[in-house]
Amino acid sequence: MKIIGLTGGIGSGKTTVAKEFEKLNIPLFIADNVSKMLLATDETVIDAVTTMLGERSYYTDNKGELVPNKKFIASKVFNDPELLKSLNKILHPAVRHYFDTWIKEQKAPYVIYEAAILFETNGNEFCDHVILVTASLKERYRRVMARDKVSEKEVRLRMSKQWSDSQRIILSDFVIVNEDLQKLKGFVRSIHDVLLKN
């Protein structure tokens, strides 16, 4: 079964594109969602994060369950490149292991593996093809500021932690410009048809 990587910078609309593939009955693996789930439930991950960042990384909610303190974790890692790298070294192998189990259960010509930092973590090396999703900087700022209720400065900081589109495009097999939903559906259908033939 082919693995198709789907990536793009923050605010490019990767998830919107991924959902279009899902409508074509293509199994969808969203690495970021799995990463958040493992951060909250995987004992090995919880222990490693607590050891690295301290007891404040988690708190007990009113149901008595341990919950990641995402604001605290983000405040630590987004201001320290080395800590961010260390967190990725904890999460990415765990996500990959989960993916290896998940893909065995799928029955389709290919699956979509959606990851924001696919190239930065060498995730493209296990993909048969990679689709890059792009949008103008102005549009990306607008989307992220509206979605996450953050300032443009905060968005710029997050973008600085990721590769640029000019870096990604060199290693991508397909590029989707995600600015018009109607055109987007056509782009996805065209790529789907190509992937089914190859």
C-alpha cells in the first residue's frame, strides 16, 4: 500500500485538503492529532515529557485524569529550539509506531499521512509521494489568527520553526494551491486519479 505524505506550512489548509481525500474513501492519518492523543495517554511519552519539562507539564482535571498542560509545554518548547527538538524526539517515534500499526488495518490503494513538519523530521523518507499544500502568506496569517486567536507576531514565530515553501517544494511531487475551495476539489480529484494509475 502506498503512503502519500501531505504537508504544508501552518495555515496552508492541509486538513481541508486531507478531508477532500477522505471523501474519496482514502484513509487519513493526521499525525498532529495522534501526537496530541499520545501526549495525553501514552505512559512512556508522559514519563519522558515530565522528566524533560517537569511536573507542571501535566495536571489532574476535575475527573481525576492526567491532562497535558499544553500552554505550559508550548511556552517552554517554542522559545527553546533544543527543547523543541527533544520533544519531537519523544513524540515522532511514538507517532510512527502508532502509524505502523494503523496502516496494517487499512484496505485502500493508498493512505494519506498528514504532517505539518514532514520534511523537518525526515517523514518524507517513508512516503512514496509527497503533496505540498500552499497558500499566500497573507491568507495563512488570516486563517491562523482567526483559528487560534493569536497575534500576527505569534504566527510568524510558529512559521519560523518550520521549513519555507521554497524548501518544501524541491522535495514534493505535487503542489496544491489552497485558495479556492472549488478549485481545490478539482486538484484533489486530479491527484487522486494519477495516484490510482501509478
